[in-house]
Amino acid sequence: MNIFERIESNVRGYCRSFPVVFQRARGAMLHDEEGRSYIDFLAGAGTLNYGHNPPVIKQKLIEYLESDGVLHGLDLHTVAKRDFLETFERLILWPLEMDYKVQFPGPTGTNAVEAALKLARKVTGRTNVVSFTNGFHGVSLGSVAATGNSHFREGAGVPLSNTTFMPYDNYLEDADSLEYLRRFLEDGSSGLDHPAAVILETVQGEGGINVASPEWLQGVEAICREFEMLLIVDDIQVGCGRTGSFFSFEEAGITPDIITLSKALSGCGLPFSLVVMKEELDQWKPGEHNGTFRGHNLAFVSAAATLRHFWRDGRLMADVRSKGRMVRERLEAIAERFSVVNLTARGRGLVWGLACREYPELAGAVSAAAFERGLIIETSGTDDNVLKLLPPLTIEWEVLEKGLDIIEESYEAVLDDEQFLQQHDLLETSS
């Protein structure tokens, strides 16, 4: 039994799917201690938008460390914090004409969600929050209460309250989910306590790459305005360029009241989170939501360097949109080739999934086959029925194409496996 199995908690997850010891990483590639290389379509669950160890960011970190820059400062003013704030304002907020304030919560995404929910409740004086089916917002108590998946909810150990779930876009096949939400809000006998806020992801990553339409997002915003609820957009996984713009909601033209960011914000995998709020909502008392690591100075350095290098012009986003079109075409071709299992391709930018409702075990089998062939790719969605693609945004075209080739080869291998076919009564239909 190795050291990981002997003393690391059973809670460990990803290492069970990819059971090797990784040693080095650069760009879109991971290398294990035996010298084998893997294309990374996991990218830290969306944390490594710019790949592993981006040289320009790493160099800035080395320079900062060598200069004895402040590493820990609670929420004291530091040169690193000032540089990040000025850079974020100039390159992200000003071009979008966003008159927002910025809060540094604890450095995890779930803490940013906790802060957003607490602030919405504080500002409105109401406690209930509307979340959506298949949503994922974290696993601390406030955020897991707004998370749909029973696997995470059951781990809480206490009743989860003050959240009402409504159907996400296209969740209902024979009803309009916007009208469903409106009806509950209008009817004083519906049992829906007037919510403080609505929290949503524009693309549900952990929920199975469910993509909300611009029209649906606009409809949710309109309902929030009509019923005086705050709109919180959780952009932790699909923000920072993942969908082809810095914020995932830009295409829809909506104006959230509160935005949460984390994961790729630091640019290189360092823990860092942000709550971005309309100025009038900044009603916190000093220290009312705090934490020892609120404002991680090393992450300030890497995040500012990331913004200056990748966000000074539109080239990265144009590249993401081009790569996204190629990924869509390839996935649709794979779905057509293996039509016997009714695959569905869905996504935006460089967050994509191949879903299989009828045979949910297929995605996990393909992920395992891909790993054997040198590709790391995870699953998501109900019953893990979606093969989920989250490659670095900066991935080289030829590496991206190679990864897609491996996906196709893996589907072929699994669907040529007689044992899998027999288990799912597919022998006759595949022949």
C-alpha cells in the first residue's frame, strides 16, 4: 500500500481516476514520475486556463519572491494588491463600463459564494435564495445548500435550508422554466418565500455542461428586476475567458449584481477568489466577512501578470472562439459516428461535453480508455454521464487535435469491447 492509500483520507477523488504520481507539468502537458506524458483536458477543473507553469507568470512570481515581496498581509494595503486592483480595473472593468467594487474573501471559490450569499441576504434583509437544478456552487454549508447534486448535499451532515430550486434552462421538456419561476413568485400561496437573490451559472460545468441561452439569462435578469431580487452569477469555473469572453455572461448582455470568480483568476493555479459587486451593494461592516488568507499576495502578482499578458488585446479570445468551433465540429462528428449510443455535444468556447443519457457508464469508461492512451479528461453531470472537456485556453492546435483524436479512439475502443456491449445490450445494434 502506498503512502497516499495509507494515510490520505478516503475523500480523495481525482487520483482514483488517474492513479499515477505526477512530477512535472508545462502548458497542456502533464508528466508522471515514470516519464509518461499526458495531454491535460482537465486543467485543474478549469483552474489552469493558461496551462501549467506559464513562463511569463512564473517569472514574475520568481522576481517577487527574490525581492522579499510581502507574502502574507491579511487585508493590509500592499504594492501587489494595488497593482492587481489597478490592472483589473483598467483591463477588465473599465472596458465593460462596470462601476463595481471588489472584495477579497477567503481564497477558495466556495468562500466567494458564501460571501455573495451572505451579502445578498444582508442587503435585502431576506434569507431565501433561488438556485437551479444541476447547479454546483461549492461544498461549504451555504454554497452546498445551493448545489443540486445529492452526492454533495448528503455530505453536509445537517439540514440544508434557505434555498429553493427551480428548473434550469431546458430542464423541463414541456414547460417554460421562466414562466414556472414567475408563477411561483407571483403566487402568494406557492410556498416560495420572497428570495433575496437568484444564483446561477451560465454554463453548468459540474452539472453536465448545460448551456443557458442568452434569452433565458435575459429572462432571469428581468424577473430579478421585477421582483427586486439580486442576480448572482457564479463565474468560478466558466469565467476568466473560458467561454470566449472574460465574463461568461457578456454574450447575453446582462448586468449581474454580484459576480464570483476563482479557479483561473490567479493565472497559474494559486488559490485566489474575488467577489465583484455593484457599488451600492457594498454594505459590509469592516471585517464582517474575513479570513486569514483574504487577499493572497503571491496570487495578486500572478493575476496581474496574467491580465497584462493575456488580456491586453483580443487575440486570446479570438483563438478560444476558433478552437471552440473546431471542438464542436469534432465532437458532433464523433456523436454522428457513434450514433448507436445517442451522444449529444454541447458547450461554449472551450468548455464542452459529450453526454449520453441512455448509457451513463459510457463516459467513465471512455475517460479510463483515454487515460490509457495519454489523455486526462473527467466526467460530470447526473450519474457522471457527460465526458467533460476543459483544455487550457492556450493549448496548441496540434495538441488539441491529438486530444480529440484520443477521445474518438477511446469511444471506438469502448464500443468495440464485447463485455461493455453485452452489459448494455448493444451487441446487435452495433454490428
